[in-house]
Amino acid sequence: MADLDALRARWTHALEGARTPATGPDPGPYAENLLARWQEPQRHYHTLTHLTSVLDHIDVLEKHAEDPDVVRLAAWFHDAVYLPDRSENEERSARLAERALSEAGVPDGRTAEVARLVRLTVTHAPADDDRDGQVLCDADLAILAAPPSAYAAYTAAVREEYHFVPNDAFREGRSAILRQLLHLPRLFRTPHGAAEWEATARYNLGAELDLLAL
């Protein structure tokens, strides 16, 4: 179970780090709104556990980012709006970030950067010089390099989120996504991700694809 108090502290630290000056509206109500969103009943993978994992991986990759606090805020918002049967979740999440962070005292430039990073999670294809985008995308995809039991739990949770999709259609759609990922020249763009996660992730994706073909 996620540590809500620890998450509140992490939110406050990131928000205050991105504000200039650090003072502004109480971070508490914004944290509570986001925590409530991440605990909605339709979520099985995109939960507080996923949020915590992304934040943990950003901590690992922090040295590769240009503005780590902005990346952390983007992690908080990147699935803040999530309905499995809708295709505009990232756009709606980005717009939520724009409204909330502007109100919370984050400068316009940093607010716009958070929203850009959230939108980037549609493709997970950051440019070669987009260090913050690379960190967020690598942290979001780090689950692909999880140990076998954790990877199996991830795939089961994804299937549960898409419980309304018939089995044959799900297998076809999921297989297409896996093949698309495997055809990418690189899954991870940071030096750490490329060195530590790439090979394991490709093994996991291939093994899942084989299972779906049975």
C-alpha cells in the first residue's frame, strides 16, 4: 500500500522546488486532489503504486534531468486523468496541470514544461536533446524491466483495467503494442535506462508476446 504521508511530502517538495519564490498557496489541497484521482476505482495499474514507482525511478535518474522538480510534477499529473475507454487522457491531464500549477504559483514557463512532458507520454518519444522528457519517459516505462513476478502483476493489472475488451481483441491490441515497442531502436533514452533496463525490458516484452500467441 502506498504511503500517503510520504507522497504528500514528495508533492510539497516538488511544488516548492518549482515555484519562484517557493512560497505560494498551501500545497495540501492540490496533493489531496491528485491523491484522490490516483485512487479512483477504475484504476488497477495506473494507481498510487505506479505513481510511487515513477517518482522512485525519477530519483534514480535525477542527474540526467535539467529540471528534476518539473519532471516530478509531470509524473504527478501524467495519468491524473485516466479512463481506460478514453483516448484523450494525456491531453486532459496536461490541461489539468496547466490550470492547477498556474493557480499554485508555478511560473508560466515551468507550468508549460510540465504540460509538455505530460503530453509526451502519448508517444514516449523524447528528442535526443530533451533530457527532462527522457527522464520522465524512462521512469514511466521502467516497469517493462521489472523482475518476472512484478512484470506479471503489471500485465494482469493492465488486463483488469481493460476488462471490458473481449479476450481476442485484447490479445490482438496488446500484441500490436508489444511489437511496436520491440521494433523501436531504443526503449530507454537515458544512459542509465539504456544500460540497466533495456535488455530485461526486451526480454519481458518478448516473453509476453509469446504468451499472447498461445
